[in-house]
Amino acid sequence: MPHDIPHLLGILVATLVATKLLGELAQRIGQPAVLGELLAGVLLGASLLGILQPDDPVIHAFSEIGVLVLLFEIGLHTDLRSLLGVGSAAATVGLVGVVVPFALGTGAAHLMGLPAIPAIVCGAALTATSIGISARVLSDLGQLETREGQVVLGAAVLDDVVGLIILSVVSALASGVSVSAMGVGISTAAAVGFIVAALVIGGRIAPPLFRAAVHLEAEGSLGVLALAFAFFMAWLAAKADSASIIGAFAAGLVLHRTPQREAIESKVTTLGHFFVPIFFAAVGAAVDVRTLADPHVALVGGALIVVALVGKFVAGYAPWWFHGSKTLVGVAMIPRGEVGLIFAQMGLATGALDVSLFSAIAVMVMVTTFIPPPILSHLSRRRPAASPRLSGVAEEGIDDLVVGGE
Amino acid sequence: MPHDIPHLLGILVATLVATKLLGELAQRIGQPAVLGELLAGVLLGASLLGILQPDDPVIHAFSEIGVLVLLFEIGLHTDLRSLLGVGSAAATVGLVGVVVPFALGTGAAHLMGLPAIPAIVCGAALTATSIGISARVLSDLGQLETREGQVVLGAAVLDDVVGLIILSVVSALASGVSVSAMGVGISTAAAVGFIVAALVIGGRIAPPLFRAAVHLEAEGSLGVLALAFAFFMAWLAAKADSASIIGAFAAGLVLHRTPQREAIESKVTTLGHFFVPIFFAAVGAAVDVRTLADPHVALVGGALIVVALVGKFVAGYAPWWFHGSKTLVGVAMIPRGEVGLIFAQMGLATGALDVSLFSAIAVMVMVTTFIPPPILSHLSRRRPAASPRLSGVAEEGIDDLVVGGE
């Protein structure tokens, strides 16, 4: 037997139950579920209970599929056209919110003695606001359809896209390509080129394919073929020396425009409920809590947290012409999440980060996720709720994202 | 990196697309989708294209999860009480349909020179009618709610249960326990005891647990926790020296009685659409088509096919008091499927079967699945359709089973 299946089943039961229960607990105390899932992973991981080994081949495969399903879901929910409608304020917040944390984070990490590549990975992990967490918190507070809410969502989508492009550049650098303007240029061109090519070519090929798939008699074909399409694009992206998650995200963007989107979303979401928590738990399990007692690690982690808070908050004030609560926008941009963790995990996998730096980034992600909800709740109590709690978001949980007033 | 993820993605894309397309093709020519999925596996497998390696650790894990999800689904659809209502005719057809093929198959294999254990595995692989295939074919012909249809369904459920019990006995024998009346008795008692204990204890514990799970805020919790419950029962069954699929089946039987059954079914079915074809494809991929050219293998395979056809057909005539088409019942009992393949795969994994015997059994399963649909279609053209095509079965495809007039 190539793998001890009962042993694997035991690990899966522990992981699924722990992530669901701690995720639920987090939501009950007003925090997003992803925090509970991360903590479940930390608990089950090597440094505490030792049940979940993120480098076991099968767990690693489940977790990688989890992150691909997650990015596919984010892509499915992202409407590039409605993003354009949100306008220049969102673009400004998004871009400033990428550049400032990236520059400050890389600079701070470098000042504290880190070499160039790890410092760049640290900076990059600070760039992307979590669309999932921000959308869910704003919706819970009835602020999703305010102008501030729309700006935050537009900016979060933009910085996810930019973050993913940075990821594929950084991942090329981290796997040993030397840091040169030329190398960065080529990697950026490859990532942007891949997304553009995927949208243009995929946008022509996918709609007729999925129109045909609807006529398949076997129920379930549509969801499975959509997933196969996402895996295919992820495979293509990897072959094109870009990041496989870029491919999954691009697959989602392409299928967002097909009439079959809702049917596909519902199937992919169900698969995501199974696979995505395994990704977050595996990320949590890779955290070594013992390294956080090291003063140097604690110092780097503390500096990253400060930069993470300041960098996104100032981005809220960047569109000086915007009439609305810049404070609310700045605070709502703070939560990092999926993409920050993906950076950290990629850094660990390629050896660019050691486990202590990885743990410092994971803690930064958790702290930036803890802080905004109570502040946003306080800020929005002084304002009328512009929209009812979105049932779609509320029902579908934190893994399901709503973007641009869909 | 513990596993080459892009390589895995390529394999998954090939497997998912090939199983869906060949499954669809099979349905279009009036055959069940599972046949297409098996053939897709044979095509992708070691002896032809060499893309799908069923003993790769990750593929093996996916395929094992696939068979657990499938048995969990079958359990969820099985109503033990309505089975009792179908009465003595179904019980007689079911039991005769287990005993005759088992005795004839073991005897024939032994006569042809096989040692005791492989001969017993061959006989055991003939015992279980595929509920999925039989229910789907009868429903397509409008015969599912006739008295004949009900008898076939009741008998198929019964012989699945008996087949699973035989499986756990045979799997204990195959892993080296010596063949003694004592050993068989203990294994039978363990399997029956496990199912009874699971039903009694699980029947008390599960309903309050899943009533509580409904109140969880995070959507998707119910389906994931149900799956975790199935994995937990499978793990328990393995620890109790029974077969893990017995545990997954028992978990389904227990949850069948909860008010949350439909919600759970819908989630598990979606996961099944992804995982179950990987199981069938992996079974197909393990077939070495070259061994079928060996005259001895062809002879054993031919004998198994004859025994498989005759053994189930005579079972249809066993309830002499039954007023209805005994021919229709006998033919409808012929298709083997999931459980036969599970036997064959277990025999291969434990070393009780070599790859040529395994391939002979897989071919027997395919042939018994090919033959009945045209005959049943011919028989039922001479009879009025008693029921419209069941939309539930028709919509949900071959992996979704309807039992006892639910």
C-alpha cells in the first residue's frame, strides 16, 4: 500500500473537524472563520500536537488543490468590468496599498539584516488585502454597498491581481533567478502576458465549450469540467514559468463571463468547503510557535505588523479628492489573508524563507485580520447602514466573496 | 517539494476530462456512465497511454477517498426499513443471488487450478449487483416502480450489504489469516457486529450532533462534518479489523435517518462527482490489457462471465411464488459494478490476486454491465411503463442511487 489510508483518514477527520469548530468559534466572537482555521492548523501542527504534517505528500497535494480552488473561486467572483466602474479612487487606493507596504516592508526587513530575497518576500506578503475577509466584514456591518465599501472592494481586487503578478515575479526570483531589472521585467511580462492571453484566448474558447457542457447528460459534469479547466490553466501557468495560482485565478475570470457561472460557482464552492480549510490548516501547521520566542523573530514580526497596518491605512488617504470616510477605507484595507499566506508558503517551499520568518509572516497575517473588525464596527455604528447584510455573503461564509455589487 | 504539483494537475485534468467524456459517450449509446469511466481508466492506464498510475501515493489516496464517498452515498440512499417492506421475494432473490454466484465462481476458479484464497476472491467479486447501474437502467425504462423493479432494488441493497460483509471476511483472509471456520466466523461477527453497533450507537449519537451542526453559522459545515463523520466511521471500521468502506456505508445508513439527509446528500454528491470517477479510472488503469491475450486468463475470465450471468439470472427465478416477470428480475440483477471492483482492487492490493486475475475480474464487471441494458429494454417494450422516468435518478446520474421508492 503506497500510503496508510486509515492514518490519512484520521488526519483528515482531525483537520476538518478542528477547522470547522475553530472557524465557527471565530465567527461567533466576531472574527472571520479563516482565523479559526489557521489556529486549528497551528494547534494540529508540528510544534504543538504533531498530527498534521504539511509536507506529507498527500496533505501537500490536498492543500495545493485547496489554494487553487480558492483562487478559482476568487476569480469567478471578480468582475473586471465593474471594477473599472468603481473608478480612480479604488485604483489609487489599490496601487498605493501595494507600493507603500511593499517598499516599507522590504526596506524594514532589509534594515534588520535580512538578505535581498527574503526581504522582498516579506515585503510582497504585505501587498494584498484579503478580498474574502474585507468583503465579509463590510457586509456584516451593512457597509458593502456604500461608496467606501465599493472603493475597498475594487482596491482589494486590484491589489490581489497586482499581488499575484508580484508573486510570480518573486517566485521566479526565489527559485534562483538572479535579481536583475531584466529578470524582473521578464517575469512581470510573463505574468501579465499570461493573464491577458488567458483572458483573450480563454474568453473566446471557454464560452462555446461550456455552452456545450450544459448539454451533457451526466449531472455534475459542468462543475467537474470547470475544475478541470482551472487545473488545466494552472498547469499552463506553471509551464509558462508563472505561478499556478495565477492560472486558476485567470480561469475564474474567464468563466465569470459565461452564463454558467452560477452553476459552476455553486459546485466549486462545495468542493472549496472541503479543500480550502486543508490549505489554511496546512499553512497554520507549518508555523513553529517556538521560533516566536526568539527576540530577533519577534522584532521582525513586530516590524512587519506595524508596516502592514500603516502601509494600508495611508492608502485609504491617497485619493485626496474622495468624499467619504478615508479612515473607514484605510482600516478596511488592512486585513491580509489568502494571498499573504500564499506568499509565505511559497517562500517556505522554495527555501527563500526559513521557518522562523515564515512564522513571523503568518502571525502578521493573523494580527492584521484580528484588528480591523472591532474598529470597523465602531466606525460604522456612527453611520447609517447603506445596505442590508448581503444574504449571499452571509450564507456562503468567508470563503465566498462578493465583489463590486454583484 | 514532496510532489510535483503541475504533474499531478496534468494527470487530474486528463482523468477528469476522459472519465466525463467517455461516461457521457456511454450514456449516449444507452450504457451506464461508469462503463465509460472504467474504459477511460483502461486507456489512461499503465498498459496503454501510461498517464494514470494507480499506485502513485496521491492518486491512490484520491481513489480510496472516492470509494469511501461512493459507499457513503449508497448508504445515504439506503432505507433499511423500506427494504423490509419489499418483503420475502427481494430477500430470496438477494440471498440466492449471493450464494449461487459465490459458490459457482469459487468452484469454477478452483477447478481451473487457482489456490483457495484467489478462488474465494473471484467468487466474492461475483456476489454484489450494482445498485447504481440497476436503479439507473430500470428508471430509464420506466420500470423502477413496478413490483419487479422494487424486488430488484431490495435484492440489490441486500446483496450489497452481504457482499460488504463477505468483503471484510475475505479481506481478513487475504491479508494472511488462515482459512478456518473459526476465522471466517470471527470476521463475519466483526463485520456484522460493526454494522449493528454503528447503527445502534451511531443512530443515537448522530441525530443530536447533526441537529446541532445545522445551527453552525459557516455554510458548508454540514457537508464537511458529514464527510468527516464518514471518514471517522471508516477509520473506526479499519481499526476494528473490518473494511473501511463498511464504515463509510454504515455512516450513510445512520445519516439516512436524520432530517439533514437531503442537504448532506447534495453536498456529498458534488464531492462524489469529483472523487468517484478517479476511483473508477484508477480501477481501469490497473487493468493490464496485455494479460487478456493469455489463454489461461481468457479462459478464467470467460468462465467468470458465464457464472456471473447464470448465477444472478437463476436468482430471479428463486421466489417461485412471485407473480411477475422473473426473467426481467433475473436480467436486471446481472450488472456488477462498484462492489465487484472493490473486491478486485482489494485482492490486488493485498496480493491475493495477480494483475492478470484482477484484469479478468474487471473485464467480467464490464461485460455484465454491457449485456443487460439492451435485453431489459427489449423486455420492457412489451410492458406498460409503470412510472415516469424518475427525475431524481435521471438528473443525478449513475452515481446517485434511488432505493425502495423514496
